[in-house]
Amino acid sequence: MSDRQPEPSAGLDDPAPAGPRSMRWRVVDIVVASVLAVAAGLIFVLWNIASNPIGAPLAALLPGLQASIGGVWLFAGVLTALVIRKPGAALYGEMVAATVSALVGNQWGVLTLESGLVQGLAAELVFALFLYRRWNLPVALLAGAAAGLAMAVNELILWYPGAATAFAVIYTISGVISGVVLAGLLSWLGVRALAKTGALSRFDSGRVAQRDLR
């Protein structure tokens, strides 16, 4: 029997592998981040159309509850960051997706880019807070929550100035919860699913998951 002890599994939930790690973007990082963000942008385009028929009944049920569907517009930044694991990935993903949405055309015009900037920065700040070394579920959820909070505050200023306190509170809470579930949790699950297929083998996110499968 070998006396060699098995190495502990880092897991996709754990910090980035120990040792020096380059924070510089590679060509493959740019390409994959762009593909993810453009795909997210196309989902944004579809959601731009579907959101009103879904959000209107929620608003009628409880004014402010319509923000609960906003997380669909927040996942691009969190997903891109969880895959690429480099500074600026969350902001890049959200901005590229917002640009695609704006170029195709929607009811918000150029303000789509402003929203993408605000939401992407909020998620980016969370990953920066952990020095771009923590990519576990709690951090993903926190990034989604931050993006949801930024979305809610930004939209209350732009679209609902002077709104009643109750409306603002419901809108904000709904936006944060939506960010946690739709941007944070679903992005984290999506990265795990992609990593297990081997599609992310050139990224830490993919290599860690493959190591766990051995």
C-alpha cells in the first residue's frame, strides 16, 4: 500500500489555486469572454421583448415587484467573471452584452449602456473585494446581489423619481433577490455545468472542476 496521501480537492467553490497567477488577459480570455457576452446580449434582446408581458402582472400584483425579473439583465457580468477569473471580466461581460442589446435596438436606447456600466461595476467591485481569488457560491451570490442593488437604485433614479418609499423598498428588495438568484446562482451553476464538459479546460474554472472529477 502506498503511503502517499491523496491531495485535497480544491473544488470549484474554493479559492484560486495557490501560487503565482497572472492577472493579465490572454487572447483566449478575450475571445471566450466576448463569445459569452455576445450570447448574453442576444438573451437580453429576447428578454427586452418578453419582460413587459411578464413584469406588468407582477407590478399589478404588488407595485415594485416587477424588479424581480431584472436579474436576467445582470447575469452577463457574473457569468463572464466566474469563467475568466480576471480583473475587469464582470464589467467587460456586462458592457458587451448591453452594447449588443443597444445596437439591436430596445426601448431604453443609449441608457442601456449606462445600465450595463453601473451593473457591471457593482459585480466587479465584489470580485475585487476578494482580490480576484474567491470564486465560490457565496461570492457569486454576493456579486449578483450587488448588481441587483445597483440596478434597482439606478432605475429608481432614472425611471421612478419621487417614488413612494414603499415602492422603492419593494423594488430594491426584489432587484437584489433577482440578482442573487438569476445572476448569482444560475451563473454559478452554469459555469459548473460548462466546466464538467471540458469546454473550459483552458481556464482555472474548468481545470479545478476536472480535477474534482478524477
